[in-house]
Amino acid sequence: MSFVHGFKLFLAGVVLACLPIVAAAQGARVAFGDTAQDRTQPVEVTSDSLNVSQTDNTAVFEGDVVIAQGAMRLAAPRVLVVYLADQSGIERLQATGGVTLVSGEDAAEAARADYNITTGMIELRGDVLLVQGDSAITGDTMVVDTGAGTARVTGRVKTVLQPGGDDR
């Protein structure tokens, strides 16, 4: 094999190896959590303080807020809860001030998170970091579909791809 032919094969391998990175720059779809989240489970909230407004069906939890629903945990300094118009349940949660979302072995951090309880969609925005075992993905936005147990990271996505196992 000539040097030029070998170099072309090497270059083709590099281009093929970079294809996942190109796809990641456009948005990466990943699994999130061990299983799909059951949105019918109760939502438990712990915080330092609570202010309720009957006029607009909201509640504001502040100070070390931890929200749990099944195996999923969300923590933030401040969470706004918006109740359904008929006050039969929660419509959505808005967490701000630095958010941590944990489901199973997966964890994500962001500046803020909006959780639509009805649809099961969680949108994390601002310096998103998703950690799954030894892997990490960063981006501007991450949308988690709790029903499907998946997430999509978009906006300047970056990850480090680890080579396969050691064959020594």
C-alpha cells in the first residue's frame, strides 16, 4: 500500500469518526433516566419557605427547594408552581437560580428549568450539563421527555467521545 493510499484511508477514518460530532453540533438525542417517568405519581416539595397566591393560582417555594416525583428529583433555590385553573393539580413548575435534575444514574444542571406536568416535558436552559456515567454533554438547551425517557440537547452541543475498551 502506498503512502498516499494509506493517508487517504486514514483521512476517511477521521472524517467518519467525526460524523457523530457533527450530528451532536446540530442536536444530540440521548436516553435520560432509568425508565419513563410516571406523571400520575404525587409531586413532593420541600423548601425553606412558601408563598401562595390564590388570585393567580401560584405558589413560590424558596430556599433549598427539592421536588420529587417517583425516581426523579429536581433541586433549585426558587420554584414557581402554577396550578390548573380548576385547582385540581399542578400545570407546570418553573425552577430558577441554578437547577439540578436527577433521574436514575443521569444528572443534568442548568440555569433554569420549566416542567410541564401535563405533557411531561422539561426544558432546561442556560449552560446545560448532562452527565451519564463517564460521559458528559454540554449545550444551551435540553428538552427531557419524561414519558419516553429521552432528552435532546441543542445549541452549541459539545461532548467527548471515549474510544472503545482496552484490548490489552
